[in-house]
Amino acid sequence: MHTKKIILSLPILTIFLWFCAMAPPVYAKGSSSQSQLFDYAGKSYMGAQDPSYLNYDLALREYVVDRIKKQFGVTLNPKNYSGFDLLEIEALFKCKKSEEPFDTFLKMFPKRP
């Protein structure tokens, strides 16, 4: 009896996994910066001065700045913040109350010269 249930649920699981595998390429077509960011997936770097890491960080910064602009209408300069600072800024913007100004959160992050 138990084996029969497993055999019957196998096609459903296969269809579900197929849809999960097909969805990411569909979303990647909409944003060229997102696809550029995926070029760095799974890579490792020697350090913060590694040219490949610097390219990754630039792609990340440009992608997150674009996402913040689209979602919150706030224009940020990708050269002023690190990629990880921008991810943190985006997370704080998602949690902020509607009456709170964006500048309150931006003051927490030092700008790069």
C-alpha cells in the first residue's frame, strides 16, 4: 500500500521539479543586470582586491541600486555604497514605516569617497 502511494506521487513531484527548473530562465530575461550578476554565481575570490571580486561587487551594486529605484523610487549612486551595504539598505527600506523618511536609514551607512 505504501509503495503504491509513492509511485502515484512520483509524476506530480516530477512535474513540480520541472516547473521549478524552468522558472529562473524566464525571470532572468527581464533584467540584464540580473543575468550579469548570475555570471558570478558559484565563484570564489582570493580577496577583496581580486579583480573578479571587484567586477562582481560592481554588478551587485548596480543591480541592487536598480531594484531600489524601481521598488522605492529612491535613486542611489552605486559608487557610494558597497554591495552588501546596499542589500542592507534595501532590507531596511522594506521594514520602514510609511511616515519615516528614507534619509534616516541612509545616514547609518558611510558613503565611499
